[in-house]
Amino acid sequence: MSVLAPVAVAPARLTPVEPYLELSVPTAVRRLRALVAALPGTAIHYAVKANPDPVLLRALHAAGSRFDVASPAEVVAAIEAGARPEDLVYSNPVKRRADVAYAAALGVRVFVVDSPEETVKVAAAAPGAAVLCRLVTSGEGSDWPLSRKYGCSTGEAVHILSAAAALGLQPAGVSFHVGSQQRDPEAWGPPIAAAARVFAALRADGLAPWLLDLGGGFPARLADDGADRCPPLAAYGEAIDRHLTRAFGADRPQTLVEPGRAVVAEAGVLHCRVVATLVRGGTRWVFLDAGVFTGLVETLDEAIRYPLRTERDGGPTGPCVLAGPTCDSADVLYEQTMVDLPLDLVEGDRVWLESAGAYTTCYSTVGFNGFPPLTTVRRG
Amino acid sequence: MSVLAPVAVAPARLTPVEPYLELSVPTAVRRLRALVAALPGTAIHYAVKANPDPVLLRALHAAGSRFDVASPAEVVAAIEAGARPEDLVYSNPVKRRADVAYAAALGVRVFVVDSPEETVKVAAAAPGAAVLCRLVTSGEGSDWPLSRKYGCSTGEAVHILSAAAALGLQPAGVSFHVGSQQRDPEAWGPPIAAAARVFAALRADGLAPWLLDLGGGFPARLADDGADRCPPLAAYGEAIDRHLTRAFGADRPQTLVEPGRAVVAEAGVLHCRVVATLVRGGTRWVFLDAGVFTGLVETLDEAIRYPLRTERDGGPTGPCVLAGPTCDSADVLYEQTMVDLPLDLVEGDRVWLESAGAYTTCYSTVGFNGFPPLTTVRRG
């Protein structure tokens, strides 16, 4: 037999090395369509930061999505996926001047600001661009609140957008973000009402704002999420429509949303294995070969709780602490609120973290402890 | 003039693009020598995880350092730097079986364990290897405590090391870690005393442990650190020597330490620039182009406080919140305890984070928000 004869490899052995993220692009497209259906008349701008996989971006573009970008690299990724630069929203409210100029040179026309200083910067680096002014929100009701760092008051927004007009920018309107993984559809009510006050004040000043960015925050199904904890997307669409009608009446502006997690989280399953099961001081610890530094940063403070499946599911379960593989003590996923896993789980068993398509591969470290970054294996 | 004529470039323009880590390998070697001087008779095993830069590893090896490793990639990095595999300590207490076998095949002989399960695993994957059993410590006095995830009691350690001997492993001794950036030299006292109790019990059972791994935790000079907050390395050496004499008398085992931060932190300066200075609700915010996701993860919970310098230093200063460049609200470095920066600091100004050589480049994400990982520029 020649040494060049083909080698037969059993398909079952063609499993990628764990840990890896299995990404179903069709699932993400299905979720995009569900958002389109739930939010008729509202443009969907997928938030590239949630998962910038290039095949995913191309599929979402082909399915009609626009994009929300936060950096020059994300502008390029969106354009390479087929997006028109004028359909992008550059939503990072505080940007390097050179980054604004770079994006503007590529044709980006809509930038988010939330301060007079940033407005002056955009006017200089992207003359004539359209600006959305971001309002502060409470973040209440969300798993990953965003309230501290960005946003201004309605009074400040009126001042900023009027100043923008005086600087030759187009005062497009208002943006806000109710916090990631927002559980309460009614959370959109107060900021929509606040936005309407800004629009009214600007119109009274003779300006003509036309665009309202409703942000992201639409949830994915996480651990222990019943209908009460994760309302259907239609409930969000209904609440937003009702609040828009109440706040704007017949003068409703164009609207857009920036979903990231809601599109891609449920499209991803993180495949990993048990490194060890131990008992420490009477508590069971399960160590996985994926952890905080290989993509699961959102478990910090145990904010995001991934649904777990194992190859031992079906038998009796018990509580355990879940830890990652690095020798860093911060690499613990769930400890304050332990997870329930099969009692017969042992070293080498496969574990799947579901709804893990968002904020995992991109949050992975370059290789802390010598463990490689989380890779993506696409399915479908 | 030919188009091939050399182009004159002013040296001042050859500045790398911010942000980047400037790494002084000679400073790291100097810090290594200071540790050698402070801990006579104790082997220094540099913790590769703190900064695995290959030029740094080669220089530390040439200066006499051994290495502490946590994964197959770190074993390879240490060997490529010139280390003998038998001089490595594989200190990650919970390891993939395949990783233990890989390291053993490369010649690694010393593995840390802290459970019966891991001892059985090492006996199977690295037959005849030497094992150190890690004791739990309180972590008190450290900026980045490590107490939750690893370590067992002295009673468990005696059991584990006796079982190791029965499994054909060499019960080498004990390891512990007093927590990273440990401020109190006396923190080594209780675990050294505990280690001595383990050694005595093993010797009473006819075993002959010979090695005590005193861990890391030696501090680097951080913000606001006077001599009280960051005692000189000699104070650590003196305290450890005193505790070893008290606990072990004439039967002192071989000793080693695993410094990471103490060697490389002060060898690194993170160069970045101000993206914006804003006022939010009466509070000044300074946004930098480096943040939590580009290497500064240790600012989470504001644990590690980097000394700051700016090109405006010298004039009046005031408090501000310090934030990173991504549009993630978690990308805030210091807010609960604000930092003091010059009042005339403006966009584009250069800012230097000192003592930033440890746990920065390796903690950097692969590119969250499209911002590239932190790069290293070596000096000296």
C-alpha cells in the first residue's frame, strides 16, 4: 500500500478541539428576522461589537441588516460585509479624533455624541455629518447596566444638538441605551418620552431632527429564563410602538435599533469539557477548560448566566461552583449563585454553554496563561 | 533625484502608535537581581503568565531565573527561552490531563496539586513526577487575593502527599500563594508554619519532602505607595527567612518563589493618549485610548492602581474618573476612588501608566470593539 493512499478518518473524530464557539449563522439570521417582525418600520443596525465574525456580518447584511460600529476596524468590517457606509451608525459616544476622520473618509455620515467637546470634534473631523445625541438612562431592569459612562440630560442634549447645527452638523436626533439584556419592555418608555422632549425643543428652535436611535438591550434567553424573565420580542415591539405613539403622536421620527446580543447570543454554543470536579470545604467545584479569560468575561459579578447542558444530563443534579482553567483566582464563573450540574459529572465530560454567541470570542484574551483565544466553528 | 533615494525621517516621528507597552528588559533583570539578593538560597521561578514576552524570558533565563508555568504553551515558551524542563514548576493546581502528559513528555518533573483527584491525574499522566501540594491561605493584605479557588488544608495536604507517594509520585513538599501584590511581609508567616506542620507529619510517616514553594505576591510600586504600602524586597526576605527558621529550624527545605509582578511590573510603561475630557453631572471624566479591554483588566474593582504621569504634570490638579475607549460601560478604570490629574489636560495629551509591565499585554482582548490588542515595544 502506498504511503500516499488516502487515510480513512471516522467522521466522529473530526470534532474540533475544545473549547470553541459553535456559531449558527442561520440562527442569527432567524433572530434578525424576528426583530424585523417585532419592530416594523424600525431599521435594524446589528452591533458589530457583539460578534464581528465576517461570515455572520455578510449573512446579516444579505438579510437586510445595517450595522452599528464603534471603531475604524468595525467600519471596515461592515463595509467588507457589503454595508453602505452611509447606512452605518458610529455609536461610540467618545472617539479618537483620528478615528472620526477615518470613518468619515470612508463615507460614514452618522455619529453619536454626548458632550459639547465631542460635537466640536466631530464637526472638525467629519464636517457636515449627522449627529445623534445620547441621553443617559437608569439602566434599571438590565443584567448589564450601562448608565454610568455615557449619556447626557435632555437639557444638555438640546444644547448640544443646537450647537451641532451652528457648527454645520446635521442635528439628526437622539440615541439612548436601556442597558444590555434588558428584562423590562417598559424600560424604553422614559427615554422615549425624554427624546420627544428634546425633539420638541429642537423643533421649537426651528431645527428638524428626524432620527431616533432606540439602542440595544433586547434580551437573549439565558439560564432560568421563563417568559417573565425573557419576554418575547413582540412584547418589546408592542411597548416601543405604544411609547412612540404616546410621546410623538403623528410626528414620529425615523427609528433604528442596535441589537447585538438579541441577534447573535442564541446562535452560539460554547463547547468545552470538564477539567476536574473537586470538593473544597464541602462545596463541589467543577473546573472547565473555558473561563473568564477565554471569552466568558460577562460572568464577572455573575451578570450573564449561560444555560448549561452536559452529556450527563438526565440524572440527579446538585449545586457547584463553576471555574475556568487559568490559575487566576478571578477565573471563577459562578460562585455566589452556584449552578446545578449532574452529580456524576467527571473529568473529560462535555459541557455546552448556550446563548454564548455574543461577547465571547471578542472578549477573549490574546492568550492569558498560555491558553489560546476562543475560536469559532461555523455551522449551517 | 531618484525615487529610490533614502528618505530622511526625523527621529521624533518614529514614535509607535499609542497605546503600547514600553517594556524595559534591563529593568526586569534588575528587579530579578534584587529578588535574588533579598532571598539568598531561594530559587527564583519567574511566573511566565505575568508577561510571556520571549525576549524578556530569554534575558531572565540568562540572568539565572527559572520559570513557573501554567500551560503547555508556557512550558514551550520557557524551554525556548533556554530553560531546562526539569527546572520548571507547573504551578496551575487544576490541569487538563492532556496538558499534564504534554508537559511531562517535554521533561517537566514538578507539578502542583491541591486535591486527591488531581494527584491521581498527575500519577497517570506524568508517572513518577514530583508533586507540591498547595495550601489555602487567607489572602489578607494583598491587593488581588487568591484565596477562593485553590488550596487545601494541612490535613488534606498530608493525606494528598501520602497518597501521591503510594501512587509512585515523589511527595516533594508544599506550595502556597499569599495573594498578588501582597503588602505585608508577615503574610508569609502563617503558611510557612502550616507548611512546616505538613513536612513534620510526612517525615513522621517516613517520607522525605524537600521543597517549599513560597509562591509569588511580592509587590511592585503602584500609585500612592510609600514605604509603608510597598516595603522593600529586603523586608520580605528578612521576614521569610525569620519565619523559615522559626518553623523549620535546622531542617529547612529547599525553597523557591514564583514572582511575576515583582519582576516585570516596574519594567513596563503603558503609553496612551487622552481621547476626551468631559464633565458629566459635575464630575470630570478623562477618556484614554487604553482601557479594561486593551490590557487593564486588573483595574476591575479598582484593585490595581497604576501610577499616572502626563505631559501636563506640574500645574494644578483635580479629581477625575478615568475611562477606556470602548463603548462598554464596564470599561472604566477608576471611578469609586478617582485619580488626580492636571486640570489643563486635553484631548491628544500623552498619559503614561507606570508599573504596567505585568498582566497587561497578556490580559488584552483579541480586539473588542475593533480595538487591537496592546502591543509591546521593547527598550534597552
